[in-house]
Amino acid sequence: MAKPKKKLPERSVDIICAKCKTILFKYKKGGKGALVKCFKERIMTDYTNTPCECPSCGNVFARETLVRGTPAYKIIGGKAAMK
């Protein structure tokens, strides 16, 4: 499979915790589908203290994986949302 495009997408979204509505990070999202994975290279601002964990409620919202050879966070269904 091909790697993700090097040029960052135009659209910027806030990723929030579904439980407490705290902003987790600002992300450059491509496409108009649901939030399934977040490539680490597209994260503009990271508000988390420990990877994949909400800083305020401690909810684990993702897992660290490799997607097409690129480091990414795989979002656990219903734990994080776009704003």
C-alpha cells in the first residue's frame, strides 16, 4: 500500500475526548469520513501528557500502531470525536 501524502491537507479539526470534551490535539484531516486513525505527522498541536490518554479524565482513546509504515494513533470507537 502507498504511504500517506506528504503535503498536509487543508482541513484542520480539533480532536476532543468523548467523555469530558477536553481538546486532545489539533489535526490536519484529509477526506470527509469518520475519524478512524490519526497520523502522528499530521498532528499540529498535541495537548496530551501521555500518548493516547486524556489529560483530564485519564480515558484511553487510541492505540499506537503503524499504518502503511507510518506511525499513527488508531482511535478506539466512540472514545474521541472531531469538532
